[in-house]
Amino acid sequence: MVILETPLSGEVVKTLNVGDIVAINGTLITARDLLSKHLYEGNASPIPLKSQALYHCGPIVLDNNGEWEVVAAGPTTSARQEPFAWKIIEQTGLKALMGKGGMGEKTAKACKEHGCIYLHAIGGAAQLLAEKITKVKSVHFLEEFGSPEAMWEFEVKNFPAVVTIDTRGNSLHHDILSKSEKALTALLP
Amino acid sequence: MQWNTETFLELIRTTSSQLPEDIEKTITRAQREEEKGSAARFALDSIVENIKLAKENGRPLCQDTGSIHIYATLPKDADENAFREAFCLAIGSATEKGYLRQNSVDPITGKNSGNNLGPGSPAFHVIRHAGNQTEIRLLLKGGGCENVSAQYALPDKHLDAFRDIEGARRCILDAVVKAQGKGCAPGILGVCIGGDRTTGYEFSKEQLLRKLDEPNEDAVLRKLEEDIMRDANELGIGPMGFGGKTTLLGCLIGKLNRIPASYYVSVTYMCWAYRRQGVRLDNDGKIAEWLY
């Protein structure tokens, strides 16, 4: 397992390959459908995103008398962010996107051009992953977007994921899709 | 019959935090089959650890606590409105306690109702019967897997799928390949052959109320379920779409009559976080028995 510290170093990110298992220490910033669109439209991010990791996640967070408690925080489907992600990578200098289910050609291309990677967290593992969140550092757009869609800034320790798109534009999702389509053709003569 | 909001709250908490035994057993078996050190094994190890933590913590297995489907079998003289009101109260309370995420959003204004209640949420499916038993089943279905569910109108020229059992097989396998890992594989399919666009999808979801270890009573459908399991697990999609041996954990197929002009195959994809529990109630509205 490779340990990654945020802010991410471009040099370290470049050494990662598809299939590598990593653990993140530092900060993860959540962004899902509404925030992705907001950033895509060119609005400034309240948290500087250069060299950071964006996490596609709509957590359950309880307000315990002013103390935030993260109850569950697994990844959401990244494919919905496909129309927006390339531009966010280009504009902000993000070094990692994280979510589940993978992303498409546009994102893989942007990753290659700007030295960014895509990390696949384990879908549905909301308790395991919530335990890796040590603190809520800030929250933005809570009123405007609602709790699941808000921009949560989490401090994390040993947050696990698998590299599925690397900085050379390799994509595990692309490979598995091609292989399984071939296997399907063999099963459906 | 007294309707007891506390009972429903307990049903919601348990459904959100504990997988039914048949599903947990199947996942543990799949875990042992994936190669140690592989991404597939890493995914299943994490999933098994997560199942344990959620149960211990009494907290949601997955943060997407999904759409809320309540399948109720009620005696014919039961006060259904009172039942619905009591269940909705429990849902509001479960949301405050974090057993459910705030998950009900107006599609036009984007406003989150904040308590999981609103048009279409929850979805009640109520059946009346002549006996005096009351059984309530709950399905919490996440969005990732709902988004990869699919419906086919046969014949389908792209798939060479005609109006027969082989046509249905082709559609089902196509849905598995299109889903890849996006529905949080390894998944479980509920399938309906026949019906119309509404009843087909609805009945495919109802298949998910069956236990994985109870064989289909229809021999033809049982054979199709076995064929799908064998074929789908040769596709190499694997847990989370990382590649590997386990793409599907189960396949549950039912059928409805169709009209001569239509032939639908409806496929509901359920993620590994298969949140389905049920209770039989006594006359005080307390839990007499857990059904799964």
C-alpha cells in the first residue's frame, strides 16, 4: 500500500499505476453533482483546490450541538461528474479525483494532460471509510445545496482507495469494459 | 392493531445497518474465492469489514440510504392510513438520528425536504389479506444501482434477442455488462419477464424480497437464473469493476403475463449493500419475528 499525503506532490502522483492500492493522509474535499456543475461554470472554490483531492461523496453528517459528526461517508458514482471534471482539473490544478464506478475518456485525457489521477474508493463501505475521517475542517454551500451535496472539508487518516486512472491516461475501467464486452460476444453467438 | 412508531424505527435502523443473513453468507463465500493481494480481494475484504462495523455501530452500511420501499401485508380491517402515518413518523425520526440520509429532493427546485418525506417518498406497496397476520418488509435501494437498472422491449435487433427465454438471457447479460462496476458490484439482479413498463419494473424489484438461498419454484426460471450466474461470473467485471471472479452474487427471476403486442424484460440491479429486512408484528404492533 502506498501512502499519499495531501497536498499531493505531482512527482509522487506520476509514479502511481493503475491497480495500485493507496492510503491518503491529509485532506479530502467532497464535491458531487451540484458543486461539480458550480465549479465547471467557472465559480471560484471557497477552498483552494491546487494539488488537492476531490472526493465524490454525499455523506451523512450529524450536528451534535455545533460539533459535526460524520456518520457515513462512502463514495458516490463518479460517472455523473464526467461532463464537468475535465474542466475542474484544468482550472484548479487538482491532483486527484476520488469516487466510485470510474470515469470516461474526457477525464482520462485531462488526467494525462495535467498529471491528475482517479482513485476508486470502495462503494458502499460507508462505515469503514467514515472511520478514516478524523475531523470536519469546514463546510460550504450547506444551505444552498443541502447536506449531501455540500462541500465538506474532511481531515483523513489512512483513507484507502485503488488507482484506476493514472497520469499516463491508462484506465482500468476502459480495459475491463473491453474485456467484458469481448467475453459477452463469446457468450452470445 | 396498534401501530407502533418505535417498531418501525427499529426496522429502519436494522435494515440500514445489517445485511440479511443470506446476503452476508454469499459475500463471505465470494471473498474467499478472490485472489489474495488483488484489487478484487481488497474490495471484498473492505466490504466484509464494513458489514461488521455497520452492525456493531448500528449505523448505515452505505451513506446512500436510497429510496424507501415498504411492502406491507395487512389484515383486511387494518387502519391503513394510521399505518402510513406511523411509518412516516418513524422515517422522520430515523433521518434525525442519522439512520437515513436526507434523501428526498424536489426535481425542479432542487430543494431537499430534509426528512425523507415528499411526493413518492416513501413508496408504499400494500396488500390486504383475509388472515390476521401483519408483515412489513423494507427495502432501501441506493441510487448507483438503480441508475444501472434497465428495461428491454423485445425483439431487440442489436442483441439478436427474440421473444423467448434465450432473448431474455441476452438482455440480462447485456445489462450486467453495461452496468460494469457502477452499481457497486458484486450485485444481485431482480428480473421480470413480461408485464408492461410499469408492472415489469415493479415486479423485478419485488423479486428482491426473495432469499438468495431459496430456489425458484419455476423450473425454467430456475435454470435461467443458474445460467445467468454462470455466464455473468465469466465476464471478468468483478467486485467494483476491478476485474475478478465475482460479478454477480445472485439472480432472482419472476414472470408476469404480457399482452400479445409487448414483451418486456425488466432488470433491477441491487448493489452488494442489499438492505432488505422484514418483521411479523403481534397485535400490540411489536416485533414478533424477523423475516430474514
